[in-house]
Amino acid sequence: MGGTSPIAVRLESATADRMRPWIIGGATTCFVLALVAAGLIMTTTGAPTASSSDPGIHITTLAASPTTEAGSRSGLGASGMQALVSTIGPSTVALIMKGQHGTWSSLGLVVESGGIIVTPAQTLAGARTITVVEEDGTRRTGTVVGSDPGSGLEVIRIPDDLPAATFDDTDPADGTQAVALSLEEGSRVGAPPTPHLYAGTVVSSGQALPSDQKGGTFATTTVAAPLSSGDVGCPLLDGSGSVEGLLTSVEWSGHNELSVFLPAALVEDVAEQLITSGQVVHGWMGIAAGNLPAGAGEAGAEVDAVSSGGPAADGGIDADDVITGIDGSRVLSAADFDTRLYAEPPGTAVTVALDRDGIPITVSVVLAASPDASQPSPSP
């Protein structure tokens, strides 16, 4: 597959067929909200159209509201899409689960060479067997390495040495175009899966979902490109094929359906701890942080309180400071701050960028063990 496999990017109705297990029947229907590629943009009128500069690539645009922000993927043509699939395809696998109540499917991502795969844990719940389908159609039996209830991520292993994905810890900007890769069942038994690219506009990034939706207090990237439950575990990609997020759920906001991705930094860090020790141990900074007031005109997490004698106090962080970055990555909200520290263990030294009364400051903080062993996040 890889560079020689056809890429199918199609628009079809979102019917119940889209929910059928990957292994069971027929070609899965696809829904593409918007694709900016090969000079194609979102249009305001007209039926969906298809265009391609390569007979092996099918590109479809959907009539929708126009966008003023073309985004970082606006120059992604047919060759660019082929390059994306060639880059991430070998690291993306289909998962087929069998349990008491039948067969279902999802996707996983190779997070470390040696056959180490990460996927949302809810896709494996109730599974008696896990079959991993590789890019070339090879099937392996997966075994669970570890699970983290807090993030909802689980790691499995197969007896093969697949290449690990490359992760991009940068949150995509709101309004830009995002691309996700999913897999479709092969046309015949034993055939390799077919890669499908989906594209849509980033609605929000680095922000927590409302409390009545999945995602809890973790920062997520939401994309207006409704995938299905069978696509959970698929990667969100930047223009070079690096992973920016992992699909964890599909949510509704009013009449809009949104695909919700956990950020790459969280996925990578949680997987690393699960691989090493089978559990996630949280470091403690010793602050309470909240969001900036609406209309503040800046992004970050405001320090509400600092624990006396804690790591933050020792590092020189004060109440009312605004945390704008962790280890060179921007912090967009309190949820983004907690998410970036969630899987950093005690003893980790982190570089914290601050805004103190309009003056940028950088300090180093060494995380400690939490004084509360049941503490689910880095903040007190």
C-alpha cells in the first residue's frame, strides 16, 4: 500500500451503513465536510463535485458556507495527499474486536516501534479478542499492555515491528483546515484496507469540551468533519503527516456534529508511561489555574493560587501570573495547561513561559509527587 495505494476521498450520505463494523460488510460510506486540495475550496452553491489530477485519487468538495481562512492545508494537492498517506499509513492500523455481543471495529496508531499501538480504551471494552490489520493486510493478535482511565487511552502490542508515527505537539489554529486519515475494509477477504482522507475546519483547539460532553477537563481539538464511531482512533494530521490528535469521540453541539481529538502531546506522553510502567503517575506543580476573563485578548492559564513550598513557588511562579507556554508549546487555556502536564511524572523539569504584568518571563520547575495520591491532575 503506502505510496502505491489509491486514495479515496469521497462524499456520500451519512447513513446507518456508516456504522457497520469494519470487517462485516461492504464499502463504508464516507462524509467529507470540506476539502481544500488541488485548488478546490468550499463553495456556497452547487452539488458535490469530483476532481483529480491523478486517476487513482478521487477528490470531492461539498457545498457549504465559504471560509475566509484557507488554512495551512490549502496547497495540499493530489501529490500532497499521497505523501500524507505514505507517511502515516504504515503507522495506522485497523482494529477488529470480537466479544459476547458481536464484532466491532476502530483504529489505532503505532506510538512506538516494536508493535506498540495506542487507541481510545472505550473501543476495546468487552473485547475477548483484538485483531490488528496492518497496512498491507497482515493480521496480528493484539494484547493489552496498559490502560489509563483518566485519559481514556489504552496501549496494545502486536508481534511485529511497525514504524512509529511522528507527533506534532502544536495545537492547530482555529479556522484552519484539518485532515484525518481513516481506513476502509478491503474489497475482498484478506485485502489490505483502503486509506480515506477526511477534511474539515478546526472549530476549537486547546479548549475543554462543555462539562455535559465527553472529554472532561482535557483540552481537545474539535473539527467540523463528522466521522463515525468506527473511525475512533484515527489520527489528525498536519501538512507533513505528523499526528496532531487522536479521534476519541463524535459529539453534537446544537445541530452541528463535531469530531473530537485528544491532543498529540497527551496521547504520546500517556502511551510512554503505560509502556514503561503500565500506569500513569502524575507530577505536581503546586498551583491552581483558571481561564482568563472573557475578552482578555490573550491566551493562557491564569495562576489563581500557589502552594507554599511547592514546586511552582520554588521556581518563582506567583499568583496572577499568566502561563503562556510549557516546554516551548503554547498554553491556550487552563485545560490545555493541565493536559500538557497530565502525564509528566514526578522529577520532570519543565520550562514554563509566563506573562507577569505584560513582561515575558521564563522559569524552570521540577514537578514533585502529588501530596494527594488520588490527585487526577497536576494542579491542586
